[in-house]
Amino acid sequence: MELQRQLPQELPEGASAAEILAAVEVAGITMTLTGEDLDRLVARPTELLTPPVLALLRERKHDILAELRFRYEPEKYPRPLPPLTATKRELARADNLGLVATWSKAYGYVAVHDPTTGEWHDIPLQAAPHWAKAEAFKRKHLWRVLRDRKAYTYTSREMEKKFREEEVPMWVDRPLLSRKGILWEDYRTEEDEHEEQVAAAKAVERKEEEGEK
């Protein structure tokens, strides 16, 4: 009985804070932070906090606090960088890929690539910087609308080129339009930008079809 009330899954030696949090969540324990500086760790329900579990949480309190702070406010409390273990070849590939962003495998997150280590970091969509969200949407647009099967492998330099190719100066060619009417750049939303990209893609397809005829 006590074993069942500890952790239902065996933790590997030297388990990370993320692995510990996942294990206690499976056990029915919810970990939250309180306080102005998110410096108080709260675990509930208390009846599930057996001595072995409490001992583990106390021993790894610093790491668990750091992980939860990152999940709450990733820009203010970034994860500490792990020891560098990448090979020279891997670092060269990471440098070539550059600082890029795409959709994470985890729903509601944007994955940002660190060109100095080759690691990917998941950031909640609401907390992700504007450039990262814009790039994630751009790759999705390239893949789904333009049928570009290299969309999710483009480097930072290639993505910059893609953005430049679709830039339309205001009032030079045509005004910016959406369902809400003419928009100045300062009032454009991601939805407006996406609509414009879709419209541009359809225009290109129509021109190609006309050319084939």
C-alpha cells in the first residue's frame, strides 16, 4: 500500500526535475508555486505526501522550483544551460541551422533552436517571442498552403529569405486588407498576416495555372 502511495513509476538515478514532476503528477500530486517571486513550492493533496515522497521533494526542491518557474514565466526564469556534450560536427550543424523556431511536438508550445548548443527549447505559445510565433506560423503556411516539403528544415538564413520574398511595401503595390478593412502595419494581427499570406499564395497558384493554359 505504501509503495503504491509513493510513485507509480520508477525514477532513473539522477532524474531531472521534469521527470520528477511527471512522476508525482501520475501519482495524483499537483505541484504549484506561490509568492511574489514564485519561491514557495506547494504540493497537494497532502494525504499522498508519504515520507519517501516528501524526502525526494525536499532533496530536489531547488531543481523543481527552477523547472516550475520556467514553466510559469520562461522569459523571466529560463532553464539553466546543461553541460555541453555535443560533438564538433553537431555544433557545426547547429550553427548552420541557426536560431530558428517551429511548432513543438507538445501541443500549445513553440520549439526554439539554440544555435550554440543544438538543443531545442519548448516555450508556451502565449509566452513565446513574436518572431518565434511568426516563424512557426510561416513554416506551417509554407507546408500546408504552398506545399513546400522543405518548410520544416529551412535554416535561419533560408527563412529570412522566405520572409523577404513576400514583403509588400505599404501602398506601393496594394493596401493591406483584411475582413476588417484597410489596416496600417501597427494594427495588423497574426490572423491578418496569415490571411494575406494565404491570399498571396492563391494568387501565385492562379498565375501558374494561367501560364499553363
